[in-house]
Amino acid sequence: MAGQEAAPRWRCDVLPGDREAVRRLTQSTGVFHPFEIDVAVELVDERLARGPSSGYEFLFAEENGEAVGYACFGPIALTQGSYDLYWIAVAKDRQGCGLGRMLLSESERLIAAAGGRQVYIETSGRDVYEPTRQFYLRCGYRIAAVLGDFYAAGDDKVIFVKAIRPSAAEGSARRA
């Protein structure tokens, strides 16, 4: 099928099989170090063990019963309405067809529905992450800060931010 693909099925519940799905998705991108992939899987374990109190929310994009992309996000402690997008990954063979944009947009919608007002994303300054940084800019994020040599010598941390609007229902409930 050329061009626009069908919309994926969204799933927010986290299942034990998602450990391997997250490992497969993050490995397929070719940009994450093995220790980073282990951390992505640990967040699934944390959510499975503690549920919502873990502070990690997940969104899976599925096609034909298989996860083809996912995002992990959560509220930032000690803030009002600020959220981190911890992870977003799309299977290598599904990149470039709009799935990442749909996944990010749906994550933002869920964050807004939960009362989020801004989303922060941290990523690497390594050259291999240039397409990722351009993706965030195309999706309306702006660079808020660059911390030089943060991850390692020559590997900056690039922090993006985007203001989002909390859902109308949430805003009404807050004023009541």
C-alpha cells in the first residue's frame, strides 16, 4: 500500500508480552545503545509491577495484532501539568509513513486529557539522532536547552518542549 497507511489500533494497557515488543521496537531503530534498550524494558517492568502509581503511561500502536510503535510518558514530579515523553519508537520498517507523528499526536492528546499543559522531550545530540531532532521540530516542538557533553564527551542532551492545551473537560473540572 503506497502513501498513507491505515490508522493503527491504539492500546494503553501494558501486558507482559510488551517487554519483548519494546525490546524489539527499540532495537529495530538502530539508534539506541543496549543499555538504553534495557532501561526501556525496565519501565515496562515498573508499570507491570506498580500500575499507574509507577508514573509511567504507555501507548502502543498495533497493526495486525503486533506492536509497530510505542510511547512512554508521565507527569514530572513536583510540577503542575508538565510531562516527560520518555520514549517513542517506531519499527524501522514502518518509519517515514506518518506513524511516529500519529503516535506523538495521540500521546499529546492523552497527556492533555490528563491535565498536561506542556511536554518535554530529551534526546541525544549525536549525529544519528538528527532525524529524530528534525522530527520533533516538524511536530511543533522547540529546543529549550542544550546541555553540552551531558551523556558523554561530544554527546549533548537536547531538550525540547511543546505547550499543549488541557482538554476542555479537564479545564472545566479544574475551575469547578
